[in-house]
Amino acid sequence: MEVKELKAAFKETYNKNAEAVYFSPGRVNLIGEHTDYNGGFVFPCALSFGTYLLMSKNSDKKMRFKSLNQPEIVELELDQLTTPLEGRSWVNYPLGCIAQFVKRGIKIEEGYDMLIWGNVPNGAGLSSSAALEVVTAYAFNEQLGTGYDRTELAKIGQLSEHEFALVNCGIMDQFASAQGKKDHAIFLNCDTLQFELVPVKLQGVKVVISNTHSPHKLDSGAYNARVAECKTAVEQLNKVRPLKYLAELTEEEFKNVESAITDEVAHKRARHVVGEVQRTTDAVKALKAGDIEAFGKLMNASHVSLRDDYEVTGLQLDTMAEEAWKIEGVIGSRMTGGGFGGCTVSLVKDEAIDTFVAEVGKNYKAKTGLDAEFYIAEIGDGACRVE
Ligand code: GLA
């Protein structure tokens, strides 16, 4: 949908014009998976698709939320902004962000009519929820004149996810949505939140996203279990080596202390994290040196580790990656995001893209019964005011 059409939809819904239009993108992570909540490195980029938020102040002190994908308008009083709605309502994502302003002592004395629409495929692991959170945080930061920087807005989005969506996620998705830059990936240290924007200038190669159409369920179940398993590993390691995060260990150091992790599952999870942090550092070096082949090999190794040690892939993601690896002209391919369904990300030579789409699509369908969908990723900017 064009902004023009969204403004018309706003007018139709609320019988007045939208005063402001904001946008925040989804993201694709190139490498560095399940490292963020372990204090490690990630390397995501913002996409050109994301979530729009149109809003106008109202005079009746109500917060009204309308999504173009949902039939109803949800209306709340200004004293109802810090309590999550029951039943996993989509409103909890924006509401959880507004709640963070209130919790920081910011007085919200006026109501807003809001209309939301996004083009990030839902449940694809491309951070549609982070896009919704960050667009809300960005909009209210401006409307309320709070002056938080983009990193703070990412933290607001992450807290909304923790407290209102009950997912103990790391900071990667919200950070990428807030800080993204066109044609750059973000090399982020998730412990210090220091980051570097690294140009992604690929000569004759495209970033291709393959949607398994097997929705990932980033609910409080499997994802939070991984977070807890990493915590167990840290606790057991602490008997021999004081540390806060798994990412503090180099692979060499890990070899010396890994026997302290007596929980077998926690041990595998930790091995993935330590290896993935190293792979991410190596991948960024390779990209800077123009060694795209080395980058691709690290992507493949990342997938294998997420499959065997972290166990967040499954038939659909594994089939998608394995079928991609067979195609000549594929430089690397791996699952991206939380896992358990969703998307893979691949680097594919221009001349191989048609074969890639046809062959991977056909073989994926034969093995899983599902239709894949492919997008050529355009790396876009972070949150902004559109109008
Ligand atoms: C989800 C979470 C992120 C990150 C990834 C895995 O996208 O929201 O914080 O943990 O999974 O890398």
C-alpha cells in the first residue's frame, strides 16, 4: 500500500486527517544468531519493508489502535496504558512501548488515534513485531518530545517484548529497526551496544530471503527455553570461571572449561554461542576484505551449528538451506532470526538467481509440501517520520 492509500484509510477510519506518518523496518540477520542475549555479536541489516504508523491527537483522551489487518478498533483510557491486554492481542506490541514512556515518568495527557499497516510477512522471522514496536517508540518519542536516542528506542521496544509479549528476546531486532542504514549491515556488540555500520557492497551477488511459509512461533516456549538453557550453562561455568555472558569466552577458553557444564543440552547450546560469536567476527572481517566466499562458508557453518547444537531449525529450514547449498552460484545460505520456521538468507550470484528460485522452490515443495516464496532483499534505513 502507498502512503496515500494509508492516509485515505486513516480518514475513513477516524473521519479526519492523519497528522503524522512514521515508518520502521523489519530486518534480516546475515550472521550471529542467538548470540544477542548472550552478550555476543550480531550482523543484521534493516529491510526496505516494515510497519507504518499514522496518528493524530484526539480531544477525548483515548488511545485508539486500529490495524488494517484486524477488524476492530481497540480503545483504551489514559490510565490503562501500563497493563497488557489479555489473550495475546497484537495491541500489546505498541501498548508495551507506550507503557515504557509512562514507566519512565513521562506524563501522557492526550489521546491519539492510530492506524497501523505493515508489509513484513508475519511470522517469517523478519521482525514484524520489532518494526511495530520501534515505529511506536519512535512516534511517541517525537510526539511527547522525550528526546531519547535510537538505542534507547530499541531498548523500549525490547522491554515491550519482554513485559507485554512475554518473549525474553535480545536487542538485535529492535536495534536493527531503529539504527538501520541503507546498504549497510550493523556489526553490533550486544553487551556494550557499540556498533559499526559496515557497507554491504556485493558485486554481482544478491541477498535472497527464502520464506519457508512455515510460521515461526516465537512464543514464550521454545525461544525462552533456549535463553534459560544458556543461563544454566553460565551458572555451571561460574563454578570454574566467573562470567556474565557466554560470549565472553573465546573458543580456546571454552575448550578449557566446557567440562564444567554438566547439563548436556546446556553444553550444546553454549558451544553454538561461542562458535557463532567467532564466526560473526570472522564474517565481518571477510566482508570488509571483499572475501565473500569466506563469508558464505561461515553462513553455512552457522546453519549447521543452529541445526545440530542449538536445535532451532527443523525440516523446513533445513530443507531450504540444504537445497540452496546444492545450487551452483550460491555463496552461502542459513536460517535467519529466531528459527523454528520462518526464513533463510542466502547470498546468490546474479546469474544463478533464476535457477535458485526455480530449483529450490521445486525441491522444497517436493520435500515439505509447502510453497516457498523468495524476495531479493533491499537494505533500507531505520525508523523515520515519513510525513
Ligand atoms: C529473535 C529475537 C532476537 C534474537 C534472534 C536470534 O529474532 O527477537 O533477539 O535472539 O531471535 O538470533
